[in-house]
Amino acid sequence: MSDHRPSPHPLPWLARPAARTWRCAPAPTEVRAFHTALPGYAPTRLVELPPIADELGVGRVFVKDESRRLGLPAFKVLGASWAIHRVLAEHPESAGDVEAPGHLTLIAATDGNHGRAVAHMARLLGQCAHIFVPRGVHPRAVAAIAAEQAQVTEVAGPYDEAVRHAKEAADAPHTVLIQDTGWPGYERIPAWIVEGYATLCAEIDEQLAAHAVTSGPDLVAVPVGVGSLAQAVVTHYRSRPSGRAPALLSVEPANAACVLRSLALGEPVSVTTGHTLMAGLNCGTPSGLAWPHLHGGLDAAVAVTDADSIRAADRLAGLGVSSGPCGAATLAGTRAALTGTGREERRTALGLDANSVVVLLSTEGTDANPHATAAH
């Protein structure tokens, strides 16, 4: 599956018509109150882009622009801040200066944004951070993590290898693994991270209402690495007991389409990843915690190339939205799904028509993952 390219044929695409009726429990309501109390909190903007709606043949298109979130250029700090808040509540002796004997070292593996968010929160809260970074992460992204006063260890292997190193390092005293992927025996902290992302979805509800969209979106496209953000999106839209449920589309790099492959097989599997400019999505194994939600609630999955993503990023930049390759992947994936050969079948599978409302999650700005020089 990872060797396929989305154009011209075949499109790495999977539709799952039963997902719209799947239901789950909602996220806890106290997450939003926590975030709104943080210094510098403000909802990120929801931008309407009529030219994209015309291009895709739908009624309205909105982009949730996460290029500026609590002082960082990506959404990840929503999950990291809530999880670290919960962890430190269980370690009151760790509060205060890092020279205090009870301070913690927060450990994470990252393709860039999650590790920077963990390091950022650790610095603000007087803790230490040790971040493991796999190959392929842009040097400026690595430097940004180090600038948060974190210890950074660069791993020669892929993301899954960096996770393994982080797990081993977290066996030391006074350390806590703050990882945004779960596996048997490690589920509580990843679940808190997912809960933190609920704030993004709650903001979208309010912002759409302000744009006179009262019945919610018809399609939400979400970029997928291990699937934690997608789990939060599925939870938000599949926990409503009544009302029309939107179609949910996951978008991955063609060189790291672990969720698409897993959905096709009906069980979580690992894939061998290759290089991609969508560094934050370059993950070979779905989160075990996220998998039941992805399997139950995703209507469709699509994979896109770096070239597709860069074209989408350039298009968004021309419309005033700063979007790195991971964030722009949702436009690339939605474009692949709604246009080109076979589009009518795919549009029917998603339940879309010329009046549909589409929301694209742009999860990072160009400051998080520079791409212009790397793309040429």
C-alpha cells in the first residue's frame, strides 16, 4: 500500500459505509475549561475559503488554522498541556524549580510538534524534558525543541524506533513518558492527550455556528500519524446521540499509510515507512488506544504524496493560510477524494453534494515544519 501513488491510478482509498452509525462515549467537559484558563489562550481561527469550495464542487469549505496555538505553531500543545497537567497533579512534590529534588523529566518521542509541545510545557512548569527524534525531521524543528531547554536525542531509525528508545528511557527514576500513542499497559496518558484535543473540535462547533452553519459539517478531514487526533475527532462527532453525523476522512502520507492499510485488513498492522515531507505523519503503527475509534468511526481513508501535499500547502498560502505539509495534507486528501476519475463514487460514499460543508484540519503552520526548500 505504501508504494502506491494517489494519481492517476490507483487512488489509495478506502470507504466504510457503516461508520456513520458507530457511537462512543464523549470527551470530558472539563478539558475546555482548563485550556481557556491558560495564559494566552484564544481559539484558533476557522477560515472560509470559497475558491476551494468551488474547486471541490461543494457548498462551503472551512480550514481550522492551527499555525498559532498557545505560542506554538501546531495543535499538539492542546494534548500535551492537559496530559502534563494531569500527571503533575499526581506528583505535587514535583512542582517548582527544576533544581528541587522532586522534579520530573518528561520523555517523549516525536516527529516534531508533539515533542516541542512537551518540552515547551515542561519548561513553563519547571520540569525537565528529554525528547527522542527519528530520522527525517527537519533540522529547524529539532532546533526548536532544543530551544525549549530540552535534552534532544536523535535516533537513526524511524518513528517507531524513537518510541522504543523513549520507552526505555522512561524506566529511569523520576521520569514520565508523555507519549501520544498507546499500547497495552500504556493507555492512561495517551488517553489524556487525546482528551486535550477535544478543545479544537469544540471551537469548530462554535465557529461554524457563527458562520450560520447550524447543522454541523458534512465532512471533516483529519491528518493521521498514529491516529490520536483522529481518535479525538471521531470521539467528538460519534458521541452525539442524535442528529446528522458528518463523514470523517483520514489522510496519510502514501509512504506511511498505516491506518489505511490497517482498515483494509480489519486489524492494526505496522507498515515500513519511507521518507516524507509530512514528517509529523510519518508513523508506521496505529495507536492501540486509537484503533477501536478509527476502525469504528472513520468513513474513509486516503493517502497522498509529498507533491500533493506541497501543492496544497502552496494553494493555502496563496489564500492566506500558513500550513505545513501535514496540515495541508487534508486539502490534498479531500481534493483527491472529491475530484478526478471515480469522484462520483467517492462523493456518494461520503454523502456529499454541491451544498455540502467541508472542514479541513490544518494542524501545523510552516514554522512547525518548513517545506519550501526541502521540496525542491
